[in-house]
Amino acid sequence: MVNILFLSLPFLEPAIDTARGLNLEAIWLHQTFSPKPMGGLRFSPQGEYLVRIRNGRLVQWTPGGAEELLFDPNAIPGTESMNIFEFNQSADGQLLLVHSDQEAGGRPRGPVLVHCYDRRSQRMTLVAGGARIKYPSFSPEGKWVAYVLENNLYAWDIAADTAHAVTTDGLPGSIINGYGDGVYEAGLGLKQEQAFAWSPDGQYLAFLRLPEVPDSGALDVFDTKWSKEEKLPGQKPQVDHEPIRPVVGIWSCVSGQVRYFHLGDELTYLAGLQWAPQTSALSVLGLNRLQNHLKRYLIDAKTGTIRLFLEERDAAYLPVWDDLTFLESKNQYLRRSEASGWNHIYLHELEGGKVRQLTRGEWEVTALYGVDEAEGWVYFQAALHGPRERQVCRIRLDGKDLEEVAEEPGWNSAVFDKLYKHFILTHSAMEMPPRLGLYQSGGQVMQQLEENSDLMERHRAMGFRPAEFFRFQTPDQWELQGWLMKPLDFQPQARYPLVLVLSGEPGGQLVTDSWGGELYAWYRYLTQRGFLVAGVDFRGTSGRGAAFRKATFLKLGQLETDDLVAAARYLGNLPYVDAGRMALYGEHFGGYLATMGMLKGGDLFTAGIAVAPVNHRTWYNPMFEAQHMRTEKKNPPRYDEQPFLPLAGQLQGKYLILHDMADLRVPFQHTAAVINVLINEGKPFDSGIYPMRSPDMAEGKVQLHKYRRMTDFLMVHLRGGEIKTRIPMNPRVEMMRTLQESKRNHQVPIKD
């Protein structure tokens, strides 16, 4: 039997757990377990103020001082209903770019309506004539605003209120200027899509001109055929598509002309635009198609000369980090590298040659924050005491005096001011929501900014049993780490069904001592219904050195599937786990692992849930696949080893597949093909398709529907549809549930 579009099962779970007060509406609609929004809290450009959005207005304050109003839309005629969700400040803080009215269903970074507000004249001006734009950015001296509009880059002269078209050749499906699409961003692991940068003196605007591969055709979701040779039309380029080489452009504000630079046919990808301080030299990072050969160049915007200043190779692949840091007082720079087998910081001479390795040991630097040259300190985040925690640290430029400036157990991250005298610390743990504080650079607390005490009290009031961390050895002697959540009334002599949560994508991490928000609240919701919930980091995840993360190179999916089966066998042997009632749950790559686990695990798993699963490599992100598996032409045997579709006929157990047709990471063709194969093979399954509701199912009502559906699926197939608590409900809904229970009990309800 095939069940599509949520027709297969009624919602069996009651809306509210009266015993504890935890319910899905509270989690997903009312965001009861989300920390308070901080309104884009940050330092002002010069670092003397803290700035944020509060109650619909922009405010700033000095530590311990009173708030000062920066911008109030209610005081400006015509903007009273403005909803501010982001802002930029000029270097002197006198000009503001106020972002509002994001395009419905758009990605978090655009397109948006932007106003420029002059605090001195109190003048308000629409940028781009009211068109919705992306990535508006002030030039350093505050004379220009650069932005992207419909694949072209523009520079707006603020004083003249005139927009200059830096490029005109941008066309959808052909050329994009000034930003990289989601595939480009995700493939290189970059923090943002923006691909332009102002020079320090504001005289030049550098940008990337990138190819945008057109969609390979409209997806026919009713196509009933699938074979390796006859693939469904896609929404993204295939992995063997040969990308067009990008180029660097530099626009002169004085001449109004663009000069283009080609850095070599062997460089498939360009990224990391960064100007060296107080110079006209632009740093650019280049990678080959397989991402195992990296080069960094300096381009002189005045003379046009190009110089290679760094080159690195790796047998597998080279991760890209966009935190290269130039020193202003010396001709040197800081960078991260895995040359030692662990991610560490190195100091280089710009003219060539490594000066020294600053950090060392069998632990990882996970972020390079920057350097206080005056005091000689380099600030960074690290996993000093194991992969599941993070500390904020500093070390001298000579590699001495390693210190932890934020060392509280759990997860610590920091944002520093321009001079590295203060930082905003965010700290959380699995049982503690995020707390934000202002600290001096040495770690001395100055001011608590947000403690989320209401959320902490709510978490305690739920009576959750603290999660337990564990370790175990796989059959091939790899140590894996995990966490386990148990019901509050856990009884060691009882046997519980278990849900194993899957992630496992290379470079990611699931097992961390950090706040998990709504998702972890759902896991707790399951424990209150008598489930155990566990998560395990498989080979390929981060925080444990290059050998552990790159173990899956050319074996992507194979070793992770072996590890999840090993994890299930370890957990299934615990005396309180019912090994006959175990389920898998994962999204995207985790959804792929959930599906492969059911295939490779035999009858080990009773049920599996796959949300937007990656089900064929040639349809996924071509940069990601080329990095980890090479291309299908170069490595055909590896591409044939782990595809799900040819094995679908072997599927055992209960299977639920969900997909939003607007998913930005995994196109719907993956799920459409799976459904067709399962139909052809006569395999029963449950499915749910969300018709272009929101990217990644982010909408609250979609999330509620999705997690209700998954909860019901687990209740039916691991607990026999047991309902533990009830509340009065809509009479019609109550009657439907009565009919469902009566049918299950072979009873006929008596009508009143």
C-alpha cells in the first residue's frame, strides 16, 4: 500500500501532554524552547558601542551606560509600519542601511527592501529606487553602497543618489556577479554568499563573476520511469557537469571601469576576496575541481600584477576557511591548516615561507577570530578538551602562553570588537540555553546581556532527565561518541524503544554539549512518550582531526552506514533497550543514512524516517560530491557502490519519506525517484510532500505538521499507537480518534 500526501495515518498524538505541559504547538508554533532573539546584537564599527534591534527600533549603548536611540521608524513619516530585521552601519556610525520587507519565502540573506538613513540630516532614502536587493554594503569611507540586483552588481553614490551599474552581463541561468549561489556557498563551506569586497580606501570594488548553470529542465513528478541511464530532469547541475571558470573583476570608483583577471584554467572555484590592509592588493583563493589543490594570489588593483603567495595540496581534499587574517603592522598573515593532521594556526611571511606554527597538539582550532597586534595576542575558538566542547582561547604571536579566556564547560563562541579589547560571549550547554555576556579580552566579565533565565526555568520545570554522553568501540576499533536521552521515569529493568538520530555529513557534528533548541525539545517530547533517543557522531565528522574526518574519502556513505549499524548494535545490547523496536531518523544526508541503514541493517530496524534524503550522488551538490567522491567519470565504481535506488526493492521495515518541494539543498527529484521505485517494487511506505511551502520546511505550521506526522509514525510502529494522555478536543477530531481506536480494538462505538 502506498500512502501519499499525509493520507495514511491520522494524527494520533494528543496536542498537549497534561502531565508535563510539553506539546508540539509550544515547540514549533510558539517557539517555547527558543532563546530570546537578540536583534542582531553586535559591536559598532569602531567598537565603542553595542548595537541591536529592540522593540522595532535601533539602539546603542556603552557597557553599563544608558541606551541611545539610533533609528525609530515611527518617527519617520511613511515608515511607521516598517519591520526591521537587519541593518548596516557606516564606519563613522552616522549612516544606517535598514533592511525590511524580505521577499516572501526568500533565503535569510535576500532580497530585501533597503532604506539609507542619515542620522545627521534625518533624511531617509530608498536604495535602488525601492527594488529588493541583496548584500547592501557601505564602502569604508561611507560614500558608496554596493549591492546585487538580479545577477548584477551596482554601486550607489549616496550623495548624488545615483546608481552605477558595475556589471550589465548578469542573466539568470547564465552569469551572476557579486555573489555565489547556494551550491557554491555550501560546496565551499563559506559563511556567506556575498562575493564582493571594498578596498580599504574605498577606491576599488572587487567581485567574482561566476557562471550560473541553468536548471536542467522542469521536474516531472509524474514520470514513472527510472534507471541509471534514464534520469529524472533535475533542478541542479549534475556532478559531472563541467563548470565554467570564474573570473575576478575590479571596478574603479574613479574611472568607472572594470578590469577582469583570469587566474588559470586549472582553477575551477574562486572565493575568499580580501584586501590586504592599507594597500591596493586583493587576496583571492582558488581551487581546482577536486578541491585538493589550493592557491592564494595577490592582485594589485593599480598595476594589474598577479602574484602567487601560497600553495597547498592534499591527497584527499582541502577544507576552505574564510578567516585568513593579515597583520597591519607587518608583512605577515595568519591562516589555519591541517598540515600537521590537526587544524592549527600558522603565521606566514607574505613574501613566502612559513614563519611558525602557533598552536599544536591533538586538538583542533575551529575558528580564527583575529589578532590584537598591539598586545601580541591571537584569539581563536578550539576544541581543547574533546570534540563535544568549545573554548575561546588566545596565544601569543610567538606561539607561547596559550590561555583559555572562556572555558566554562559546554559550547563557547565569541564576537570581538575591532580592536580586540572586548568580546560578546555566547555560552550554552545541552541542559542550559544560550547566555550572552560582554567580556574584556582577558576573560573578565563586564556585563550580562541575556541569560534566558525564563527559558532555563521552563527547561527545569519540564523535569527532563539530563542527557548522558557515552563512547564505544566499533568492530574495526574506531572510538565513536554519542549522547542518550531517557524518560524522566526511566526504569533500568524496563525495555524501551529507541530512535537513533542521524547526521554524519562530513565536517558536521551532532554530539556536542550545546543547546539544541526546538529539535532537542522534540527529542525530549519523545522521551516523555516512552522512547529513548540517541545521537552518534560517525567517521567523517569534525573536531577529531583530519584522519577521522577524511576517513570517508571515496567511501562516502559506506563507512557512516557501517558506523550507524555498529551504534545500533551497541545500543541494542544495553539491557534497557528493546532491540526489536529501533528506528532511524535523519534529514538530507542523515535521511540518506536512515535509508541505507534500513537496507544494510537487515531486520535490525523496525522503522525509518528520511526527510529530503540524498538518494543519488549525481543529483546532489556537484562541488560536495567532487570533493568527497571525485566525479562519476573519474570514479565510477564508487558511485555505483552506494546508490539507494537500485536497492529499493530490498527495503524492509516501515518507511516514511518527507520532502518540501522548495528544499534548497536536496532537489525534490531525489524523493520523486524513490517513490516511483517503491511503487514499481510494490513496497509499502508512507510519504508526505510539502508543495513549495518554505525553504527547508522552516515555516512554523509546516514544522508542526511535519513533527506531528513523525511522532505519530513512531508511536504507531514502535509503540503500537499507544496514547498516554488525553485532553478535550474538537468533537469531530475526537470522534475520528474514537473510530480509529475502535477499529483497532475490533469494537463498534455506540452512538449517543
